[in-house]
Amino acid sequence: MFKPTSSLLGGLLWKTPWRISQPQKARQRKRLRSVDRVVDTVSAALQRNGYEAKAVQRWYAEMPREEEMLPKDKYTIFDKKERKYRKGIHKLPKWTRVSQRVNPPGF
Amino acid sequence: MSYFRITLIRSAIGLPRRSSDVLKALGLKRRMGVVFHRVTPSVAGQIMKVKELVEVEEVEKAMTKAELHMSRKPDPGYYVESRA
């Protein structure tokens, strides 16, 4: 029997699930920690050699570390079009390769 | 005088042009490629631009291409006593 589903009627159908899965969350935390580790290594190396870099200082001044972040900020992002202004971080284009840690002021 | 050992872990395909240009400037051409750079603020700034894509270590000495290759080679399991 023919069951009209959106993929049969329209052909290609790609959907991003509403929820982010547990393994995706685990990998997200791993990536956040790896970025923290890179920044720490760079900062320690600069200090040992008596240098400082603006980009590193700015990162420490503005960005929370993985363990300081709230689950809300790790797995969701602000979106003005969304109900309650939050959507899953996996909706963000290239979300596995960009740093998205802080919210706009007031959110 | 120490060096950054920078390994490209994730490719910059589909990312803004800026990221691939920074990788090119660092000399990283493919995933798992390794480059060595002196520890300086300018290199640190470059690493910060692509911090999501690379892994960084601080090392005392830069390895040459041949040394890197040898470090990746597995132990052959034999040694040559004398050449015939």
C-alpha cells in the first residue's frame, strides 16, 4: 500500500532533529575541552618565552571554559526567531568547527 | 627558544576563506599534517584563528621532515648486522 510520506512525495528530504543526542553532546564537550587545551598550551608557551598575545588575552577575558559553562550554553544557542529564544546548537552551520560559547547581552 | 608543534586535526573545507588562508600561511596542507613554528605572538595569533581545527604542543626542538617520517615509522622487528 502506498503511504504518502514527505520523502516519497518530494524526493530528497533532509531533516535536522530537534534534539541533540547524548553522544553528540559528549563529543561537543570533548571539542570544547580541546579548544581550551589549545589556548592553554599557546598561552603557557608564550608566557614561558616572555611574550603575550592580544587574541589569547581576549579569549581569557571573554570566553568561559568548558567546565564553567552552563549546559544551556553548551548545547543550545540564542535565536531570536525561536520560541523562548533558544535552539539546539546542532542547528548552527559548521557547529563542530566553530566556537559558540556566549550569549548576546541580556540572554 | 621553543617551538609550537601544530597538527591539523580537522579540515577547513566549507569554512570561511580566512581559515584556509591561515592554514596555508602556517604551512598546513592536509589533515594530520605537522608543522613547527617558533613561539612568537604572531604565530600565536594565527593559531588562535584556527584553534578549532588544530592541536598544539610546545616542543624544545623543531623536527625535520626526515625525523618526522622516522618517528612515524613502526619498528621493523629486525636489524642488519652487516651489509653483504
